[in-house]
Amino acid sequence: TVGDPFKDTSGPSLNILIKLMSMVSIVMAGLTVAWSLFG
């Protein structure tokens, strides 16, 4: 893939960052849906 050399140098930290960003986006999407439904 394109980001292979970069992934080899900082793989674990980048993986944690991606998981954290996906969790935050899922929570924000859930809050937005709840707000639009009940707000």
C-alpha cells in the first residue's frame, strides 16, 4: 500500500490513533442522531 514505510516506523501508535478517532466519530454521530431525534 501507499503508507507502508510510514506504517512500519509508527505502526502501533498510528493504529491507536485511528481506533481513537473512529470511536470519537461513532460517539459524535450517536449524539447527533439522539439530539436530532429528541432535541
